[in-house]
Amino acid sequence: MLNKETVLKALSGVDDPELKKPLTELGMVRSVTIDNATVKVEIALTVPGCPLKDKITSDITAAVTQIEGVDNVEVTFGVMTDEQRQALKEKLGQAGAGQSGDGTATHIAKRFIAVSSGKGGVGKSTCTVNLAVALTKIGYKVGLLDADVYGFSIPRMLGLTGQPTQLDDKLVPLRWGDNLQAVSMGFFVAEDEPVIWRGPLLHKAINQFLTDVVWDDLDFLLLDLPPGTGDVTLTIAQALPSAELLVVTTPQATATHVAGRVAKLAEKTKLSVLGVIENMAYFEVNGHKEYVFGRDGGKMLAERLGVNLLGEIPLETSIREGADAGQPVAHTGTDAQQGTFEGIARRIVAVSS
Ligand SMILES: Nc1ncnc2c1ncn2[C@@H]1O[C@H](COP(=O)(O)OP(=O)(O)OP(=O)(O)O)[C@@H](O)[C@H]1O
Ligand SMILES: [Mg+2]
């Protein structure tokens, strides 16, 4: 039956695309009017010119036309008043509630995984993105914080463009699929522009990415670290003392050197080491494995650190292509590629933190 209640009930099944909560619950439905077989819905947006208008319109139309007797749905948009935005922020409650009393940000997620390496270019970002995707595929809510403020690569690797919505002092991360949220400096500056900041600003940026962001109720927050073992890791260790270091290595890295660096990093930051991923482990041609960069570096590193080797990822052109095209292989790759990352994700889940 067509009446205001049935329309509101239908709208309660429509989520805001960014906040992933029903429009009705977020106080975004300003009015519903019924004129014979035409239903008019006015939506109050958090910000004017919200890029998701089309999506909201089609979702509302799809939901409301389900009601018997509806021929036509008209969706119009207004903007929330300051009070309404305030009420919305309060409703979002814990999410993005700022720092805990002790200055940490540990309430954001159940587990924090900082992806690091003894040296640059080994595939940290590639692994982080694919792992994040794999974790969502096995049912977890995941946040991805691009802590490589100068050399960000997460937006490109996930194919995310555009700027996050700002809800006063809070930032709504961009989404990849339903259950992966991401923040990166790359959402604010052009890819070919250098980001030149001094240490204290860097520290502040990372902390803002943790606390001034409307994160979902996350199971995992993955942090893609910049190469090296510098300041950013210390900042993260301070804000997230329970974070676990996930170490990515290539096979040739003489285990002792890299192990030493990672062990020192863990010691300096008092973070635990979760495990090791060996990336670019081999290149397979006609069923024959070529150990281009040597062999077993990951295994040796894991042994020296006293942790598990969580997986070995081959060197494959399509992994690089997927990263460049914003199509992570954990999502669009071969069954083997998807299986590799899902396997690592499951092993991470199984490690009791
Ligand atoms: N298994 C793989 N097979 C093929 N190419 C890969 C693989 N892993 C990473 N790459 C490619 O290697 C390059 C470096 O990877 P990535 O940017 O992930 O490394 P990184 O450790 O994050 O680098 P940085 O230290 O600069 O942050 C990228 O072009 C990426 O696409
Ligand atoms: Mg990187």
C-alpha cells in the first residue's frame, strides 16, 4: 500500500553510499510527499554538490518503485543545516570520535597492521592493497591508511579518484566496494605534485588520518608505510601501541641485514612482528619457476624474526598491471592470484594478536 509509512520503510533500506547507513537513520530524508502515483522524496545532503547524487537517486528510485501503486519517483536535494550536520556527527557516534583519553587511537579497529619492509620498492603497497581486498572478501571490514604521505600510491592502486567528503572537521574516507575505506594524501594533491612537509606536520597528518576520519567499525586497519624505518613508524607506534608489523621482503635481501633492520624497528617502536610475506618470490615460465631474485629470503627472514612466513607471491606482469590500472588482482586476477592473497588473509586472521 502506498502511504508515507511504506515509503519511509522502503527508504530505510537505502544506505548513504559513503556512510553505509540507512538514509532514514542518518536524518537525510527531509520530506516525503505523495501525489497520486508520484512519490517525491527530498534528501538533505551533508555537503552541496555531493558527487553521489546519481547513485542516491537511483537507489531511492529502485526501492520506492517496489511499492505497489508507485509509477513515478522524484528525488530532489537540499543541504543539511549546521544543526542537522551536528546531529549526524553525533549519530555516527564512536566512528571518528577522536583520540582516546590516553592519546591513542586504538578504538578505531580490532587489529592494526602496519606493512613495512627493510627497504623500498619491494611491494608493500601492492601487498597492502591486495590484502585489504582479500580481507573484505572473507567478510571483514577494513580500513586502509596510506601512511606514505610523500610517495602515496594507494589511490591509483585501488582506482580511487575524487576527494573525500568533509563533515566539518571530520573526513569521510573513499570506499572501494562496501567494506573497504581508504584515506590517502593522494586524495588531496595531484599525483605529480610533490608533498613537501617537515616532520611535525607529517606526524599531524598521520594522526588526523587516524582520528579525524569517520571510519566504519573496523576489524582491520592496514597502514601502508613509506620505505625505510623513519618517523612515520614511530608516530604510528605512539598512536597505535598494539599495531603489528607485517614485513614484506623480496627473496634476495640478505636475511641478516633486513632482519636486523626490522628487528631494530620492532624494538624501537615496541611493536610486535606479525609475520613475513615474500614478494616477487619467483617468475614462472611454462611451469618452470625461475628464482630471479634468489630464493628463500622470506623464509630465512621469518626464521630469524621468530615469526611465520605468511605467503610467497610470484613476480607476475598482471600484478603490476593490476596495480597500475586500479584493479587489484585479489579482486580481478586469476583464481591462483585471488587464492594467494586470500590464503595470506586467512593466516593473518588465524594469528591470535
Ligand atoms: N609480485 C609482483 N609482481 C609484479 N610486479 C610487482 C609485484 N609486486 C609489486 N610489483 C610492482 O613493483 C613496483 C613496486 O611495488 P610497490 O609500489 O607496491 O612497492 P613498495 O614497497 O610499496 O614501494 P615504496 O617503498 O616505494 O613504497 C610496482 O610497480 C608494483 O606494481
Ligand atoms: Mg609503497
